[in-house]
Amino acid sequence: MAKCILPDYVKKFKCDGKLCGARCCRDWRIVVDEKTYEKFLPLEEITKNIEWSRDPTHEVDVMTIKLRDDGICSFLDEDCLCSIQKKHGENFLTAICQSFPRVTYKLDDETFQQSMTLTCPVAAQLILLAEEPMTFSEVDNVTARAVIELNKHFPRSVKSFLEIQRNAIKILQDRNSTINRRLKNFYELFGGKILRDVEFNLKNHSLTLVEIFNKMYGADLNSAKKNDLCESYALCREKILGAVHENFSNVLENYLVNEFFMRCYPVAFSGDELYNCKIFIASYRLLEFALVLTVIAHPRLTLNGMANLILSVNDMLDHSHGGMDALIDFVKTCDDKTFTSTMLES
């Protein structure tokens, strides 16, 4: 029998569009899978709102649900509920609509993993604000039709993969260590060498994050503006992050653990485990950068404000043009010395 490994928060999640204004039904391209389209075919009130669009990433044509002029799904009712589901049941939902915000991976024929993306505000609150360390369990069924198959992406056996995954999560949840220490231990777990003669360089760290930020947001900052950002960040970083770690350490830990598990590190991206590890650490440093800039502009950071900021950063990584590409480009072009001096702090 197949087993599914999941964080326990998945069992607590209940979708309610009224709580978030049905955010997942707005401004996204909603793909219709072939099996669902076959169910739609006899129903003209549904098929008239299906169109073909081009997927620029994979260069294929796909079926999508038409959005209204305001960017809202054609089937979203005024009560923030799906008219298709209300009339025909959950089995008539597209695979992505039925599954979201769950992210499900097939590791082999008998092993699945499922978690949730922070893109969903309800899931984000459930994931990030928990005070106790995230716990995991196994269930016998997989409640998602949209499944990402990773069978061919493992450099090791599934048993070995699960073991190193557990070891990584144990490091990320080590509350006797600082976040910086945890990231160093995490880096070494995946074969990274801590270069003892290379110290963390705050200036290079700041410049690197400004460049990543500039590319990710398409800000087109000139040199003067980049220097201003670097100086402001470097000046305020220690004090602000010290306060954030003191008041919201559980949020940061939950973010790290969920990102690691949800993206299925260390096989999230094409490349070896150390390459994936570097992307993971760099994405966390980008979050720190966003936190500092936010607090500089709005000094009072609340728990909900922290969760909303993390959700916003994840949106940019997942859905903006060039989002994650900015981090990947940095990792591809930096050697071990550069990575150590810019991303690994004592």
C-alpha cells in the first residue's frame, strides 16, 4: 500500500475562500487537465469559458479557464465559492484546483510526500505561526490529483533520500543553535566545505542581495540607488534581524522547514545536492533582506505582518518573471569562496 509522508498541519487545513477572498481564483492561469475536460465536454455552461493559451516556459498550448476583466475566475461566485464544485461536486474540479495549495510528490510507486505552499494565505498562517516545531506523519492515502513525479531525479535510493531529508530537518529545527549555525551545519550535511580562512563579508553580502533583488523585481536600479540600498541594509541589518530572531524565531524556522520539504530539496532543481543547498540558503538570505527593508520602512513588525511578508516573497519566487531565476543565476556563477563570504555567517 502506498504511503504519504506529510507535515501534520496538512490534516488541519480547510479551504475557505471567504477568509482570503479566494486568492487562488484570481490572476492565475488555471490549467484544465485532459481528464477534467472530458467531464466538462457535455456542459456548455462550462466549456464556453475554456480557452487555449500558450505556455511560454514549456512552449506548448494548454487549456485554461477564462478570467473576467478583473482577473477573477469565470466560475467564482459572489460568496467566494466555486460554482462548478457547488453544482457538480469536487470531482469536477481541475486537478490543480482540487489539489491547491497542496504540493504532492511521487518518490516511487509506494512513497509520496505532500505539503502546502505559502502562496495560500490560509495555509501560510497555519504553517508559519505554529510555536511548536513542525511534526510529520504517514497516511495511507494521497488526496491530490496533481502529482509531481520525481522517480527519475534521485541520485540515491528513496530510503537514503528520506534519511538525509530527516537529518536536514533535524538541523533546521535545532533550537539550541542560531539560524546562522543551523545553515552552516545544513551546508556541511550536503557536502559544502566551510572555508576557515574566508570570513563573512557584509559589504559583498549586501551588494549580492541588492543585485538579486534588482533582477527579481525588475527594478532597474542605477548605481546610486543600489549603493543607498546596500548602505541602509548593512547599517540596520544586525539590529533588525536580532529583534526578528528574538521575537519570531519560530516563524523563521517554520519557513525554512516548510520550504525544504515543500520544494523537495535537495532535488528541487536540476543539479547536485550541494547546488540545491546553495539555492535554499540564498533564498533564505533574500527573505532576510526583504525583512530588513520592510522594517526600515515600517518599523513595527507584527506576527501577521511577518507572515504576509513571507507570503509576498514566495509569490515573487514562484510566480514573477525571473523570480527564482535570479537566485539560480547567482548560485551558478559563484564559487565556494564567494558563497562562503556572502551567504554563510557565524
